[in-house]
Amino acid sequence: MVGQPTLRRKLLRDIRHTWTLFAALVVSVALGLALFAGMNNSYLNLNESYDNAFATQGFPDLFVTTADATSFANSVSNAAGIDSVRTRVQADLPMSASDSAGTNFKMVGRVVGYPTSGTPEIASLTSLSGAANPAPGHALIEEHFAGDLGLAAGDSVELTTATGPVTVPIDGVVSSAEYFWPAPSRQVLFAPPGSFGVLFVSDDDAKQWSGIADNQALILLTDEERASTGAAATLDDLSNRAVSAGATEVLTRDEQPSNSVLQDDITSLHRLAVYFPLLFLFAAGLAIYVLLTRRVAEERQVIGTLRATGVRSRTLGWHYLSYALLAGLVGAIIGIPAGVAMAGGLTRQYAALISLPTSLTVFGGARLGTVVTALALALVATALAAWWPARRAMRIMPAEAMRGDVPRSTGKRSLFERLIPGSRHFSAKWRLVLRNIGRSGSRSAFTDLGVALATMLMVSTTGLYTSLTHMTTVEFSQVNLADGQAQFVPAVEDAQLQAVSQVAGVDAVESAINEPVSVAHGSDVYSTTLTGFQADTVMHGLIDTAGSAVPLPTSGFVVDGSITSQLPALTVGDDISVTFTGSDLDGQILSGTVTGFTYDPLGSFVYADRDWISQQIPAVQPHVAMLTTTPGADDAQVKSDVSALPGVVVYIGTNDLRSAVSQFGALLIAIALFMIILGSVMAFAIIFTTMSVSILERYREIATFRASGVRFSTIASSIRWENIIVAAFGIIPGVLVGLWAANYMGSSLSTDEFTLLLHVPWWTVVAVVVGILLVALLSQFPGMVRVRHMNVADVVRDRA
């Protein structure tokens, strides 16, 4: 890479003599590029997999739920930009099914109309086994439902329909893009296994069993319209026409529950694919800058000699640039293939997590764009890091360099000696430590910066992990205090509450209202759930972000604070209108004042007093019985006994719900843990580089001490304590910036569906600080070994 043979040999010699430092730089670059290639390709693979599934199945651009879907579909079918329109029935009915072990589950069964032959252009299905279309009186079962209970073609389920109980045989298992994540609605994103299942039945059966006509219109835009800048305006116009026609719910493709959850998930992955690689490459660049800056200073006389013998300044600059570029190139050769391999594994893991069919999953391979971008990042980052040291080498004048370093001022007490009382009485060893810290400000500053960056990496990655796990802890220890809930149809009566309370293992029971609503404030509208508790409820904790209790008002509402992302002008004291959107309460409006904001990690809900809701609208009655269990109660037996009671449609245990939530966050938590591991490696690489440079640049000084008879143990102790003290000063800003970075990442990952607040326990920070100090101590070991075995005579002769 260097044109002159002498400098080429010097470059190879420099790498050979300090191969551990060069290896640390290569590892730093390789980690950053592996993260970028792996996470970016995973994001692209998953995004293209969704696009492929949407194109294959004709995933609707607009879902309109309305009592007269056929009339609305006819009115818009010829509108500009629309490819096709289809109507169907979608209804939730009580259902029971037995798993492969014979255990019976009561659940909410979603019945969806589907043609008995052919493949519809909109919302088609991918057949996984058995029939591709439902026969009259039969059903196709959605793959998550089938997998949870071990059901297949030839099994059957029991539906409670408008015409009475019906046994429905299963003809096949299918995959639907609407249920890659089996979320029942925007308000209920987490459905534990055995609590919710989807059946695709013939259009006639769907109408007969639900007792209603087509209630959902599906609209598919043309590819050209979807890709145009006017797509949003087209969807807004269609949505407004639907609302004017009496639609109870209008969802765009982005708002569809399953797609919304999964898009939020992979968007988070994409953000991390940008943040962490850039952070790692910045760290690698810093290490390169520190190393080359100190090398140029150390080789000042050599540079002067080379310049005096005719070597051009440009050639010298390219020599130092070559060292950095070579580290970047080797790091790219190692990191990019590793990242590509990691992308394949991440894509497979995520596809398996959501049961994405293999036929719809896209594996994009290495992706030329990713490889080129990663290589460019490596070369640009390393070149920028080496530019200033190389420029400094180019500007050294031969005569000035060959004179050596001449002190510009007389000696005096260092800043630390003046700041620390009684330092005059310290031993010579400790005065030397304090003087060395301030004697070379740039050396101390570089060490501080390296330690601060390493600390920031560890605090931010650890903080992201602890915040994710804390979110679940808060949800199930401070907010959701019930151990289970049973949904009744029709409304739950006092006698039924009494029956639940008498089940063995049940401690307390409360009835609650839980209804889908739309909340209006000004011109903004948001679909969510209204939950009504009794005034002194022990089933749910209303808290703010600090963990303090928020009182439930006797009238009016408290709302989750994250709802302000959708209703930005909402403040405490404002009035809101809550419109019920459930089929039996459609159009009923409840108005009241917002008395406070709560913090619910999972969802954006509205809360009110149960009795006040029923007083305002008598038709709204409790349908949910929430319960707590006694210590040691058998959750499975409680679920079985409560589910067997008359009127119970579905029972959801809190532990089952926790498992569903954990599954949702599994990818982000796994990535956070992975980042902690890689961050630890990167932190070691950074500190190792800065500490080693700090030792090696004083090689001649140390040799002079040893030639003067100073024991090696004294020298080692002085350097060790100097570096530890300097590292301690770097830890403080590193912790502060790390906490800010963790909070920023949490805020960027938060949506109206879940809110991630910063939570970093004190012991975590202490553990990071202790770990950084240990790394700072251990990373000095290789340099000190070299110092122990130095040839003092050779070093002193070189200095002379």
C-alpha cells in the first residue's frame, strides 16, 4: 500500500512489533461491521419477507368494519387507485377445543369468511397442510392455533353459534398474513396460547353461525397507487368515507394489529442496526486515532530523518493512513462474512418465532449494497481516524524534528498536587504518579476518552437490557395485579362471581368492564380499550412513571400517558369523548374529564370507575371476572375449574399472558444480551489500546528509570496507579453519557403499544464501574510484560 519499499517494510514491522494493538483495532472494526451487516440484512430479509407475503396473499391496504360492508364496498369499488374490494364476515364466538393431551380449552374463536373454491385476490391464505379451501360446515385452522393445541386436519372444534352449538371438522392448516402475530385487536396484542384461535369457514357458514351479514370490507390498492405519493391521501379519503358511512373501525395496513406489532419490532431492529455499528466504529476510530497520534509523536525524529533524506510528506502521510486502512480492510474481511452469516441465523430465528412459512421467507444472501456500504464504512471510518495524525506527520519539519523535544517552560507542581491537600508530604512514588497524570495532558485525555467510551458502551447496552426486563416486571408486579381473568357472556352476575370465589385456590374476585372504544379529543381520534374497575380495586395498579399511585376518580377518566403520542394536545383537565365500538354497544358515547395520566408498560388504555360507567350508560355491564389466587394455588387447576363454570367464554391466566409478552420481547432482549457481550469485547479492545499506548510511548522513560536502578515493581506500580486514577476520571462522564444513550434508545423503541422507560439499578452501574477498572488493570499486563523484558541498553542507546 506504500510506494516506497523502506516504508512498506516499516509498516509491516510496526504491525509485527505491536501485533496485539493491531489485532485489537481489527477486532473493533470487525465487530462494528458484523453488527451492521448482520442486523441490516436481517431487517431487509424480514421486511422483504413481509412484502412477499403481502403480495402473495393480497394483504389489504384498508380494513373497514361496518354493519353494511356490501353497500360501502359497492360505493368505492370503482374509485381511482383501487385494484379490488372484497367483503366478508369476521365475528368472535365462544369456542372450545381439546389439545393433543385431551385437555379442553375454552377460548374466543374468530370466524372469518372465505371462498369454498379458488384463491381470492384479497386476503388469501397459504396452505400448509390439508385442504386449501373450507368445505361447507368445515373449517381451515390458522397455524398458531393449530400449533398451540396440536390440531390438524381430521380434528374438530366446538363453536357456540347464533343457531346453537356446532361441531366443526378441520380440513387443513393455513397461514394468514393477518395473523403472523396472533393479536386479536389493536387493544389486545397478546393472546396466550389456548385463549384465541382463528377459523376460516365458508362465507355462508360465517353468516349463519354469526347471525350477521358481511361486516368487513377489504380494499386493495393498485401497486402503482400504493407506491405513489398520493397513497396516503387516497387512504385518508376512503377512511373518511367509511366513517361517514357508519364504520365502527377503520384500519390501514400499517395499523392492522399483527402488522403493526411486527413492523414496530423490525423497525426497532433497524434502529439498533444503525446505532450500535456506528457506535462500535466510532470506538474503533478513536482507538486508531489514539494509537497513531502517539506513534507520530514517538517517531518524530524518525519522521524528520526520513524527510531530510528526501521522502515526501505525502508519502509519509500515506504510510500512517495505510496502517489504519489495512486494519479497516482486514476487519472488513473478517466482519462482513460473519455479519452475513449472522443475518441468516437471525432471519431464521425470527421467522420461526412468528411461524412465517418458509415459502414466504426471503433470504437475500450477502446483498451487494450491504457489503459495499460496510466496506465503505470501514475504510471511511479508519481513514478519518488516521487523517489528523497523518496530517501532523506531513507537517513536521526535518530540522525542528531532529533537534528533539525541548521543554517550553520550567518545571512546577502539577495541577493534581496543587488540588490535593497535603500532597507535599506524599512519598516520591505517589508524587510521581500525580505529576505523570498532568505532565502529558494529551496522554491522560486520550486514556480518559477511551475509558469513557468503553464505559458508555457497557452502561448503554446493559441499561437497554435492564429496562426491557424491568418493563415486564412493572407490568406484572405493579400494574396487572390479578392472577387471572374470566370473560363471561352475557354479563357476569353476582351469582357467577360467587361461584368463581368458591373455586379452590381463588382468594378474591372482582367484576370489571372491558370494552373497545374510540377516544376523541379535538380532531384526533384513537382506538383503545376502556376498563372499569371498582373504586377500591386490588386487581390493577394505577401508577405514574415514578411508581406513585394515581387515584381512580369517581367520575371521569385516567388515561395512559403514552396515548398522548396519538392525542398530542391532551392534558389533565381536558374533556374527552369515548365512543363504544363493540357490536352490542356500537355508537354509545361517554364523556368526561381526564383527571390524570398513568403508566402502563403494555398498551395505551383508558380507565374509569366501573359503577360510574354503568350509571352513565346502563347498557354497559361487566363481562370480566378478575381474580387473585392463594399462595401455592395450582394455576392449571384454577384455570380448569373456572373455565368449567357456566357462562365462561375464556380464562386467561396472568402467567400465560406473561409468557406471551416474553415471546414478543424475546428478539429485543436477545439482541440486548448480544450487545452486552460484544460491548464487553469492544470495551476491552478500547481500553487495551489506550492503556498499551500509554505504556509504550514511555518506553524510553521507563528504560531510563531502570538504568538508574529503580526496581521494576516500583515502576509497574507507579504506571498502574496512574492509569487507574486516569481511568476513574473517564468513568464518570462515561456513566452519564451511557445513561443518556440507554434512555434515548428506550425512547426510540417506544410506541403507543409499549412504553420503555429507563431503568438501570445502582448495582448494575457499580458492576460496570468495577468491571471497567478490572479491565483497565488487566489490559496493562501485556505492556508491562514487554517492559519487564526490555533490553535497557538498546533503548538507552537508541535514545542517545
